[in-house]
Amino acid sequence: MSYRLILTDIAEIFTAERDNLILTGGALLIAVDSAGIIIFVGKESDFEKDEPAFRQRYHHLVISAQNRIVYPGLIDAHTHILYAQTREDEYEKKARGVSYEQIAAEGGGILNSAEKTVLASFDDLYRESEKRLLQMISYGITTVEMKSGYALTPDGEIRLLQVADALRKKYPVTILSTFLGAHAYPVEFKENHTGYIDLLINEMLPRVKEETEASFVDVFCEKGYFSVAETERIFTAAKELGFGLKLHADEFNALGGTELAAQYGALSVDHLEAVTEQGIDAMKAAGVTPVVLPITSVFSRLPYAPAQKMIEAGLPVAFATDFNPGSSMSGFLPLAASLASTQLGVSVQDALLGITTHAAHAVGLGESHGKIVKGYQGDIVVMDAQSWMYPLYHMAHNHAWKIFIKGEQVDTTAQIELNGAECDERGATHATD
Ligand SMILES: [Zn+2]
């Protein structure tokens, strides 16, 4: 057998596999083969039966977890990290209690970012997005979904998705990109929604298909943004081109977007602060993964989504950061899980499932990512803790000790230091992260 990694001396493993959720008892071992796939999870003594004297034989591949615990590589199923510049001015307004709608009416919000993003060069967008991605990897996040939607012009949106493509080429982390041209109506289409949707369907979507590696199409279905009927037009066109579907719905108002998404076989519906019973039933019947964003609720002083109610209804709820410059300026995914437990009444185990296997389902990777099980990709985080609950309990602190993607160790410190040196020259930008 040819190995890439033999991780030994593990105290506990949160496998994210329902029937065998937590392995305890110490001296556990995970082996990853040379293709990056997990081929053994269990007691060291059992591994030794097939591989006697493995420590000597494969000494160069053996890494000791030194009695720490292990999670599957974390999966952030909902981010908007592709944009230029940050929006601290709005943060100050929020602090004074100005609402999301009011900030948007004053020229802030998505259109504020769009103005800056559309003028930014590819290199600037790349550098800024890369910095955010590297921070996320250092928290133990090994799969990231990232959306366009901060340019709202054909060239600008393509450029954002190509930044995601360039990041995917450079880093081992799994990146899934989503076209969110329907994030808001650009100023020039404020009174001409049909005109923008025509542009989106006739020009943007075919170009996204042709010129980028985006997997999904998403729509912001909300009062003042995209109606259910407008969403349906976009979904129909996107589905014809073979894109997977996602939807921002029920954040402020339940318009029926969740039901529409279920009808169109969307992978996920995200936000759901105002989800209804009918919405929950529709997701359940259609196998849609709900994605809940607790950091957004805290950051933007919004009600929480009824995550526990959805879990009790049998839905596999995922938790994500929604990392974006306006409503959730954090890519620290473990915090989303800690908030799920402390604020949303979700068990620690369901909170962890929400940032691992359920999140994998939300991005269409449920059969290969998000679990520490034989046959899954060897994405593994060793947390500097002795019990599996500890990293969520000791909240808002980065416990990631060693990170492996396909069994290969990721040296995040070197990359972040490199990146940090550059940030320091631009002190103001650094200070906002
Ligand atoms: Zn979002």
C-alpha cells in the first residue's frame, strides 16, 4: 500500500458519520493513501495488524497528533469573499442602529461594494480575496464556496469568478464558485428589472458557462431585490445550462422563494431567518440543504434562523459564515457553530455536522468531503484540544493546530506571513480584518 499520511496518537475523532460519530479512547489513527483518500480510520492496534512496524517502515509519513482531537476539514458553504475594499463606515452606522435597508437607501450596501469592485483590477481583487482565503484556511477550512455578485456587470462578474478560478489553481483547498449576478439591481437598471434579467440571462450566464469554472447560480430573492417570478426566470435559464442552483431566501420576508428553490431542485436555500412551515416542508420533500448564517444575525442584529426547528423536522442544517464586507465581516467558521449552540439551541454535535458533512451536501460534495470515513478525501484538521467539544466551547479562538488537504499538510503560517508583510504596508486595510 502506498501512503501519503499516517496520523497517529489521536485522542478523539469527530467523524461526522452518523452511526459512528465520535471515536474515543485514544491511540487512534487515520491513514491517507497516495491519491489523498482516507483508507483507514480506527485504533492504532488494528492498523498495526495489517502494517506491522509501520512506524519504522513509513516513518517519514507518520505525524503524531500528540493526543489531540481531529475534525474533518471544515467546509464553509456560503461566502462572498470576492470583492474590493471594505466598508467600515457602514459598520459605524450599524453600531448606531441604522438598518440594513436604510444603509442601502443611503448608497451603502451591495451597490457600495459594486462601485468599488467594478473599478478594481484583477490583481487587486486577487490579492484581497487571497488574503481572506488564507485566513480561512488557517482556521481549518479546507473547502470554500465563494460567490460573485459585487460587480453586477458582465465583465466585472466574469473577472470575480476568474479570481476564484485562479485561487483554485494556486491553493490545494477545494473552491466552489457561484455566479450571483442577481445580488442586486445595478443603479442603471433600478427601474428596468426586465432589462437587467435579460442581460443576465442572455449575456452573463452563457459567458459564465464559457469563460469560468463556476458550478452554481444563486439569486438574492427578497423584497426590493429579486422577486419569486424574477428568480424563476433566472433559475430556468441557469438550469438549462447545467448549473446547480442556490438561493438567498427568507432573510427578511418569506416570499415563497424557498418553495420555488425546492421545486427547481436547488442544492441549498440560505439565510432562512424568516422561513415558514411550508418552506421547511418543501425543503424536506425535495432534499434541499438549509444553510443558516448565525454570524450575520449577530453582526447585523437580525433575528436568528430557527435552526433547531429545522433539525427537529429532519433537515440536515449547515452553518456558514456568509463572510462579506457588509453584513458579516468574519470568515471564522467555528464561531458560526459556537453561535449555533449558544444562541440557536443546537447541540454541539449538530453544530459540528453543520460545518462538516451538512455543509458538504450544500455544495454538492456530500459523498466525498466533510467526513473522516474510509473513501472520503483526506481533509483533516488536528485541533489543539483534548475533547471533541472543546474547540466550539472555547469559542472565537483558533484551535487549528495542523491542517491536511488530501493528506498533505498545509503550511498556513508561511503563506499568511508572506501575505501579512504585504498587508502591513497598507495598515488601514489590515486593521479592518
Ligand atoms: Zn450571502
